Amino acid sequence: MNNKTKYIALAATVSLLAGCGGGGGDDAPTAPTYAEMEAAATTAAAGIVDLDTGEVLATERQSLPTTGTATYTGYVGGDVAGDTLIGELSLTANFTGGGTVEGTATNFQHEVDGAYTGTLTMPATNIVANGSGDQEFASTLSGTLANGGADYTTDIALTGNFVGGTDNTTVVPTAVAGSAIGTVGSDFLQGAFIATQ
């Protein structure tokens, strides 16, 4: 192969690779909109939790597995100064040794102000039986959310129960839900969370 042919082949290869690489950017996942999250949260919460008050409507589990883990994904949000803020929630339950729950929340969207960037984290907290014998956890999602050039120190206390599945020590619950109460900057937040397998 002479040099001219080599250069033409090389140029064709570079052009082909550039074309393939350029198309990959269109496949990047995008964060859901406020309307999409609100609709999905409403559907997920139906019959399980009141999204306005955080009252659990389904029957709470009094027994949980004694080993294994489960991951739950869903939404956390509430009213903030008259408008709704909602974000994507991920919780991991480790049922071994009495059980713990930890989690994160991100991709927040405000009903009026749009996207809030940042991630809130919740450290592992124990699962305990409450006064009614229901398995419950209480902990706080904490971090900083940013919107419109301003940072908002955010703390959202979650109190949640496990629901769904047969109430015994072998069947994994199908959902976790409860109240979400806290602050976003100086504004009070009151609402709920729902996360399912």
C-alpha cells in the first residue's frame, strides 16, 4: 500500500470513529422533570402513603427478614413556602443484625424555581419496633442544595415504615414510606416519601 492510500484509509477510519463518538452523547440520561416526578410519586404512593401528611395508609410490617439487603427507589418531597419540592430517593435496607437503613436523595425539582442541584445523604440508622410494634426507622437526609446561584443547607427528617409482602421473617417488604419534615434554607418543608423495590 503506497503512502497516499494509507493516508486516505487513515482519514476514513478517523472520520468513522468521530461519527460513532458523536452519536453517543444523545444517549446520556437526563434528570426527570418536576411534572414527571410528581406523577410517578403520586402513582407509587397510591394506597401506601398520603403525600401531603406522610401518614402511612398501608399495613405496616411488624416482622422483617433477619438477613439480606433490599434497595428501594422512589421520591421524597413536600410543601416549601407554598410550592412543592421533590427529589429522587434511594434507600438501602440491611436486615442483618436487627437491621439498618441508609440512603441518598438527588435530582430535586421545584414546582416554580426548577432544578435544585446537590445530593442529600442519610447515614445508616437502626430499624426498631415502635410503640405499636411496627418496624420503623427515623433519620435525616442532610446536605446542600443549590438553585439560582444560592446554596440552601437542607435537612429532611424521615420517619418510615416497611409495607407490603407477607408479614414474616422471610419475605422482603415491597415498599418503605412515611413522613418527611425539615428545612430547605430557612424555609420549612412538610411532606412524605415513598420508595419501592
